[in-house]
Amino acid sequence: MYFCRPNPKEVKKQNVLFEVPAMTPLMEQYYAMKAKHPDAILLYRVGDFYETFGEDALKTSAALGIVLTKRNNGGNDIELAGFPFHSLDAYLPKLVRAGYRVAICEQLEKPSKGKKVVQRGITDVITPGVTTDDKLLDLKKNNFLCSIAFSNENIGISFADISTGEFYIAEGDTPYIHKLIQSFQPSEIILSKSIKDKFESTFGDQYYVYSLEDWIFQFNFGREKLLKHFHVQTLKGFGVESMNTGQTAAGAILYYLESTENKNPAHLAQISRLASNQFMWMDRFTIRNLELVDVIHPEGTALIHVLDQTKTPMGSRMLRKWILMPLIHPDQICQRLDAVDFIINHSELVEDVNQHLQSFGDLERLVSKIPLRRISPRELLHIRNCLRKISPIRNTIHHTNSELLKKVASGLQDCTDLEQLLATQLQEEAPNTISKGGIFNPEVSGELDELRHMMTNGKDMLLDIQREESLKTGIANLKIGFNSVFGYFLEVTNKYKNQNLVPAHWIRKQTMVNGERYITEELKNLEVKILSAEERSFTLEEELYQKLLDNIQEHVNTLQNNAKAIAELDCLISFAQVAIRNHYCKPELDEGMSLDIKDGRHPVIEKQLPLGEDYIPNDIYLDPQDHQILMITGPNMSGKSAILRQTALICLMAQMGSYVPATHARIGVIDRIFTRVGASDNLSSGESTFMVEMNETASILNNLSPRSLVLLDEIGRGTSTYDGISIAWAITEYLHEQTDKKPKTLFATHYHELNELEKHFPGIKNYHVTTQEINNKVLFLRKLVQGGSEHSFGIHVAQMAGMPQSIISRAQYILKELEAARSKTEAGSHLPGPAETKFVQVSLIDSNSSQESEIIGQIQKIDVQTMTPIECMMKIAEWKTRLKV
């Protein structure tokens, strides 16, 4: 960290007096600026360069690959690295992406004679979560800043995107907060220093975290910030009055924005509550496993890449939120579906509206720059162009029978007065930066017109003076010249000087060998106007521009509403186009409990198939009574996992308002989707594959609801065969016996022993994915049919993968030996029957054992809901040891 040097000239160190070298005025100012943001790289403007010093120079040189030099600082050398100011757009993103916070210190005045150091000030602080720079932002993703506050009752969280004006608040337990973080994927998280370790132990260390002083995360401080920001006496109007911990987090965001030089975030005009009962619940495992917006493997394709056919960046960002936060209220879902239906049946509407959306641009982010005063004249012109498209778009969609489209149309406002203001004042070729001038049209300012006239016609005006004075005096060869010492002058040769033609009011400034140089009051006045016209015109245009921004402020909320309406329309049209292109059907949503899908397809996999190959569709039917759990067996690579995932994706797509890849789909609204599919070791946390699997499964079992959809893929495969079968069996029974919940479940497994469950439980049905074996080769038919399967064909898959034939032959021999041995062993054994499956289905206890009552007593006292998977396994191992089983 950097701080200002001490004032005393002598410092005592180890009983030796030494003199602190003098510091140059420029470096004194640098250290004063650096002390304001000691943890940020300070880009210090010096003339035409941004310079960095000391540790900042070392970091900057390494991150940007630029030369590291040294500068003399009053007798001491200090590291120096810099780059031209016009290269900021190229270098700034590299510094931020390298994980650095950057403070920009600009010159606030022009250098002048007699002034040792020009005035400077920090104009911007860029962090991963706080920026409006287009080169640092992903057009299709929000850039959320997140704030977290802990209390004894719950966790408060707030998200703000300063580039779009979105501001959210929520409260909840750890799983809910973790789910929100996974959904919003913040670029930066702020929290108090005292809870940093607690946060990392709870949520992990993969996030960019910045800690602030604890006093910033006090309820009273945060609430006061919110009341002042929204100019209200209470937060009841936003529905967050009782959310004390959430208010603490949200207030900290407002403080942080101020500290990073974002003094007027007025575009954060409202704060919205994120209620868990508004959207479908998906934990972070489900979001990851279904690859909704990000892929697990680099060669994969996410669902958003199939569904996103939007034409505007703000539409793409809204679609991303719709995917991660599907609706659960049938009325809202059906409104979106009806709107998509109308668009599909009116192709001329799509063509007309898309023509305007194609060049609409990112109105949402442009508007957010207005209150921060970071919008350029050219960007204001783009806003004007957007406003010109509003009326045609509204007129196109206004006369519909879709309630949602009517609502979108009514939300679009022309802002005619703003459009006329911008059209009247701004030049068509307005520059991209304020400092270049040439912003305003003629007649906007009389003074500006005069200055421009002076700049354009200054030479002609000088020639006019020359001609007038020549006629008045009779000096035929009178000349006008200029030098840097005394500016413009009239030059008279000795021939005319000696004729006494020079007027008395001329002031002699210089004697030459062949003549004299004079100035006049008129010439000096014109000189001042000419020389200062350009500088004054730039200054005046900046003043006029700030006044223009003042006038535009009152339109910010209306422009934001326009942007939101356009984004929503863009998403609905995207859904319609995807539905037409991919032959999707309109799903039926109701409040029933069943799920009925005919000819369902995986929306991503079907787009990746080779040309000419069709996706094999499948039917799925689930209800809480007769088809609550489908036990799906079949060989590797047969498509079991695809059937599980496509079922979840069809439900998700339907509840976000999209058509679905099927010929028919009737869906009783699902409020939670859980998935437990392939896991990998989490070695950095000391967790094995099996521990990850058990953690994810425990999360599912502890958060079930009657409307949950549960997808389980190969549960138990991370441990030994019999342990795995036992765990999978017990989990299936548990899901079936939840009389108050009955979650709809798809369970894909290689454990064929689990097919026995169908005999004992009415809600469990066996299905398998069909195959055909021809000449010792396996054909995967990928069709789901009722009934269990007895073969996994693992060796055939190994052969298809190119395994050496010697290994294949040996494996086939070993398999036959093992199957023969197992058939002899199983002749006298039996699997748990119905009488043994009422709660503890697999009996470990001999009813005649003297230890029976003691162990049963322990079982009755155990609170299974609070035990971790490893504690359960350790307790079972203890009983097995005592009973010698």
C-alpha cells in the first residue's frame, strides 16, 4: 500500500539519523491520490501518458507486457511503467481481467506557466463488478455486483448491475443464497471483513471477493442509504420493509458505488424482491448438470445457445434470466405461451418487428450511462434513433389478442419531446468523445456560433483588417504576421515608415533591419478571439452538453421501461422463431400433479446430430400415484441420461414460456427440479466422487416438495456394488414413502437388482432403453419401453471405444465366470420383500439377538435429517461390526 511520505526531514532508525530524500511535487500529488485507493492500480495521467509507479508499475508491466523503467523521485529511483492515454481502451480491459481494481486519475486542468503541478483527481474506479465500459462487458450477460450480509436469523443478499440499472434484494438460508449466486453469477462480491472466512467456508473460494469495514454492514447504515437513495420514508412500496438483513446488503452496495466514483446511480430507480415462491427452484447442481447457460465440457452446447435468437443485447440478457428463473404461476406462464402462439401465427409481425430490432442496439446500457454522465454524444444519437423505432413497433403489436403483447405495447413510450430535443441539438456526425467538439447544431448557442465563425473565418477577418488599414494609411505593401512573442502584428517597411504614414495610435513592438512591427487595439482584440475561440468553444460545448444531460435525466425511467419492453418482445419473438424452426409444440400448463410428454426430444442433442440422422423421441408419463418413480435401466450409451435431461429441459422450457420439443406436453406446474448426475472428485476440498454424490443427493432429499421433479442418474456407483445397491434401494424407498410429498422421479441405473422394487411398491415402474444384439454386436435403438433390463453391455461399449481385442476377450471370459458364480450364490438368497420395506427395509438385526432392543432404541433416537451421509455410513458400519454381518 502507498501513503503520503512523512513531513519531517529526519527519521530515527536503529539509533542512526538519516535524511529522507526530498520528493518531487508531482510524486507528492501521486501519493496523495494513491492513498485514496491503496488497493487499486492507479493510472496517473501525465501529459499524453498514463503512468504507474512502484508496486503498481511492477503489476502493470507484468499484466500488459510493457517496459518497466525507473523515474527519479527527489534523489531516489522508483519503478515506472506507462502507456499512451489513447491506448486506455486496449490496456484497461487487460488489467481488469487480470483481477486488478483500477483507479483512473485525470488532469482536471491544462498545464500553465508558473504552475508546478496541474490539478488532478480520481474520476473513475473500475472493479470487476462496477463498470459501464462496453469493452469490459459481455453484451449477452449481466455484470452483477453482489453484497452479502449475515445475521443470526438468515443471510441477506443484494445484486446490482450498474450497467443496466437492475437492483435486487433477497433473504434466505444457505442453499437459497447459494442458488441465487449460481443463477446471477456475480462478477464481484462485497462483504464485511469479519465474515470473509465464514463466506468462503460456506460458499467456496471461487468468487472475486472484496471485503469492506464492518461498520458498512450495519442495518441502520444500510437502511438510511436506501431511504436517501429512493427519496422515501419507508420501503413498504418496494415490498422489502421487513427484510432487515437484505437492506443491510443493499445499502452496502450503494456505499460501494459512491466509493468507486459512481456518485449518482439514479438509474437504480427501484429495488425488486426476489421471492422464492415466484420462480422454479433449481439448486446449483441442477443449473450445472443441465447445462442451461454454461457447459461442463468445452465441446458442449448449452440450452441458451439453442433458444437465444434475440436481436438485441438486452433481449439476450433477459432470456438468460428467464432460463435460470422459470415461472411457477400458470397464469403468467400461459400469458407468455399465448404471446408466442400469436407471433407464430402472424409471420408478418415477426418480419416487421425484427427489422426494427436488428439495429435497435443496447438501449438499456446506454440509458444507464446518463445519470453517471458517461454517455457520449454519439450514444445519445443512438438513443434518438431507438426512439424513432418505438412507434412503429408499438403500432405493429398493439392490435393483438395477446394480453402480454398488449401490455408490452402499452409500456412503449415515444418520448417525442426527447427525440426532438436530441434531433434539434445534436449534429448528425456528433463525435464519440465530448472533448473533440463538433457536438451541437448551429443556432443552439449564439456564443458557440460566433466562436465557430471566428475559428472558420479568422484568417479572412485578418485580411479584412490588413486591407482596411492599407487603404486608410496608403501603405501599399502592409503585411500581417504572427509570432509566439507578441502574437499578430502589422509589418511596415522602412520606405513607408520614413514617409510618416504610420498612424499615431499604432503601437510599435519590434524594430527590424528593413522595417517596424506594430500592433493595434483592434488587431489584439481579434487575436484574443481567434486564439481563444477553439479552446472556448470546447469548454462551451462541454457546458452545453452537461445542461443537455440535465434535461434528459427526467426521461431515464421512461427509457428504462422502453428497454425492458423491447427486451421482453425480443425474447418472445425468439421463442416463436425457435419453435417454428425446430418443430416444437405448445405445452399445456395446469395445477395438476401429473406430467405427460409425447415424443419428447432433447433440444440440444437433436441440433448436434449428423445431417440426415433423426433424434429418437420418447414418451414420459409421471404421476404421484401409479407412476411416481420410473426405474430406467439399459446399457451404457443407450440414451438413459439424455431421457432424464430432456424431461427436465422440456419442463423448464414450458415454464419459461417457450414451446417444447415434443408432439404433446401436459405439465402440472413443477416448483423444484433436482438432478444428481455424473460427478467428479473435488480434490481441492478433499471430497471424493462418492462424497460429492452423497452431498448432492442429501441436498435433494432434504428439500423435496410435492411438485418436485427429481432426476437420479447412477446413484451409488461411487462405492462398492453392494453398498451402492443398498443406498440406491433405500433412497428409492424413501422417495416413494414420502406420503406428504411424492416427488415425480426418473431413476437411471445399472443396478438391475432395483427392478425388484416394482413388485413391492405401486408407484414404481420399470422401464428400459431398448437394444438389439446382432452377430455379437449391439444396436442402440434409444427407445424407452416398459419393463426392466438384465444387461449393461459394458464390454460391447468398450469394444466400440477401441479397446484391444485381447482385453475384450478376457473380459468376456471373466464375465461368464462371475455370472455363473453369482447364480449359484443367489439360488438360496432373496431380496427384501414388502413386509421388510416399511421403513428400515434391509434388516441388519437378528430378531433373536440380545442386542436387538439396544440398537432399535438407538435407531428410534436418531434424527436422520440432521445427519451427514458420512455419519450415516459410520453408524451403519458400527452396527455391522457389532452384529458381525
